[in-house]
Amino acid sequence: MEQTRQPKLRMPSQLVLPFGSQPALKREDFIVAPCNEQALTFIERWPDWPARAAAIWGPPDSGKTHLARLIHDCSARRTNRFLPVACGTLSGNLIASEFFGHVKGAFTGADMTKVGKFAAAGQGTILLDEIDTLGLEHQANLLRVIETGEYEPVGSTETQTC
């Protein structure tokens, strides 16, 4: 049996976030698990998945996205949208706009208001795949949303909730 080593304390490669009009997250709202058979069995047996966020890690092609989808399907949000976001493919200077949206005129080329990923997820689940590829500044902005459920679209001073 191959021994897997525990990751260093940093962002996991995937983070599953069920959103929608929730109070701030507390430590007990998170489930952190490796992607393995034991995690699958635990999730399948747990009715209405209780955690509000889950950090999942594992080697490439180990089924992390499948596990995230299973968490969503076992949650009370199963009838809402499951929105995977491949963080590693996002353009560096447009990451905030992709996640939080932007208002018209916020930057050159912003000729109309755009809804971000958090608003698009609505009352569903957002999967932040390869979140560890983002810079620390963007990870800090995402942490604020995870902790408070609040964000500002780029170019706006109006706080939105998710």
C-alpha cells in the first residue's frame, strides 16, 4: 500500500463551497478530507451533508471532482447549481472579476456589468478547483468570502452577499 504524505498547511487543491444567505462560517462548518474510498463511504452515508465547506486533496485523477459532486448531491443544495471553476485557467489580472463580477466601466474593456462566479452559483455549490494555483492576494480575497459570505464586485463599493 502506497503511503500518502499529508500536505503542508496551505490551501488545498480543491475547495467546495455551498453558498447562499448564510451567516459567517465557523471552524465546525468545514470538512477537510483526502480523496479516498473512506471519504466516499462517509459522504454517501451522511444524509443532507452538514458541512458548509469542504477542502479536498489528492493526486491528479484521484476523483476529487467526483467527490465534490457527491458532497453537493448529498447536501440540501442538491437541487441547485453545481458550478466548478478551474482556478488554474483564470487570467491573473481578471481573477477578481471572474469570481466577484464587475460593474460597467470598472476597467478598460468593461463595457457592461458582469455577474461573477459566486453570484452565478446562487444557492448552489461552487467548486474552486486548483485553488492553490492562485496567488496569496486572491486566496485572501476568497477567504473573506468563505468566512463572511460577502464580496464587492470590481469597481463597486456595494457589498454583495452569497
